[in-house]
Amino acid sequence: MIVSIMLIAIGFVLLIKGADFLVDGSSNIAKKFHIPEIIIGLTIVSIGTSMPELFVSITSALEGHSDMAMGNVIGSNVCNLLLILGLSTVIHPVKFQRETRLIEIPMCLALTIIFMILCNTNTGITRGEAGVLIGLFILFILYTIVMGIKGEKFDGQDNDQNKEASTNVSMLKSILYVVLGIVGLKIGGDLTVEHSVKIAQQFQISEQIISLTILAVGTSLPELVTSVTAARKGNSDIAIGNIIGSNIFNMLLIIGVTALIKPITYNVVYNVQLIILVVATLLLSFFPIIPPKNEMNRPNGLVYLAFYVIYLMILFQI
């Protein structure tokens, strides 16, 4: 029991550090090819913070634990939105950019509803539906690139800074970071899933509860660190963009790739959590129009944190 808890903790550390190495290495390689910083942030960094969920979900599905694969993603999305964004907002109010309130939040809401519909057809996510999710993910990446280029002016000074930053780290070291990141994520994912299952079996706790709580919070630690740090420094774009982007990546990329490798069986028990996720996302779309407008303030954050506590109470009653 104690050994399993220690190995889960080691797994979480490997997942977080693996994601860090993967993001740093990928970012340095991208800079070598003079890819704009904004695009790196919108794609590589956001995907990087979702890598723990990806490896845990794939490992769970391959080992025959579909409940944990699906529960990890759904639980992480609820955790991202209610706990992490709520906590970030309590630390520092978050301001909404125009494209965030008009496009990205409604898009996240629509994709969550589509995801819920796909989960409830064919008793789960088939390879065909996985293809649909991955296709939607590609469209989202194209959107982020277009908005990144449109919303950011890249002058000569920025490019020079990128070049200077990229020369500080060799290509070989960047590739080594990527390799170490992938290895760390793989080992961390294996340890976390294997020993979470052992604890669940020992205490006769369902895989749904384990995946929606321990795995969800554990694999959301990169988003937690990123968003809370960004909020503390007053970087609203990073704080809220990281949450919305990660939630979309979790549903489209992670479940899409996982189901493409091995179709996922869906347990209708998760519909309760998905409804909570839809309601929480819908509530997020109202925050920009509630005074003070275009801002999620501390009382809003407290509402989200209270909502998360209620969510946990409902979860353990089920």
C-alpha cells in the first residue's frame, strides 16, 4: 500500500518533468526553425501540459482499463475548469480577450457537447469516431495558428530574440530533452496506472472514482502550475488559454489517439460528470457579460471552487 502510493507519487513526478522536458526540447527545436513564439505557446506548450493525460489514457486503454482512460480525461477537464481556473482566479482576476469570449469559450462548449454525443453512441468511441475527434483537433490547431499570426505582429526584434534564444541550446541537447521527456512520460504513465489500479482493488474502490479523482488531479498538475503561476504574474491569456486549450486537447487529441489505438468502451455513469462539465463551461461563457464585464473576478472563482466541492460530493455519492 505505502509502496504503491510512493510509486504513484514518483509516477506523477516523472509525468510532470517529462512534460517539461518535452515542451522545452520541442520549443527549442521550433525556435531553431524560426517558428514564432506565439504559435509555439498555442500548440507545443498546451499539448505538452496535456501529455500526462495522453500517456495515462493510452496506457489504461491498452491494459484493458477503459474506465480509467475515459475517467482520466473527463475528470481532468472538470478539475482544470473548476479547481484550477477557480483557484487561479481567486489568486488574481482573469481578463477575457475578445476572441476568447466570442470564439474559444463557445467552441469549447460546442466540442464538449459533441464529445458527449459521440461517447453515447455505439457504446463508446470507435476508430471512426476517433478519426472525427482527431479531425476536429487538426481544425482547432489550424485555428490557433491563424489567430496567432493574425493577433501578433512579429517584428525584426522579436525574431532576433528568438534566434538568440535558440542558439543558447544545441540541437542535440533539444533532441535529448524530447527523448527524455517521452521516456519520463511513458514510465510515469505506467507507474501511475498500475499502482492506482492496485490501490483501487485493495480498497474495492471503482476505477471510475480513482480516475476522476487521483489520476485527474495528478495529471492536471502541469496545468495547475502553469495557470496559477500565470495568474500570480497577471498573465490572463496564459491562465485561461491554458485551461481552454488543454480541455479541448484532452477531448479531441487524447481520446482520439487512444481510441484510434484501441476503441474505448464508455460507461454511462460518466454522463453525470459530462453534464457538470457542460454546465461549468456554459457558466464560463456568462462570466464575461456579468459585471465587471470581460473579467472573471474572485467571487466567480469562489463559485467555481464551491462547484468543485459539490462535484466531489456528488461523485462519492454515486
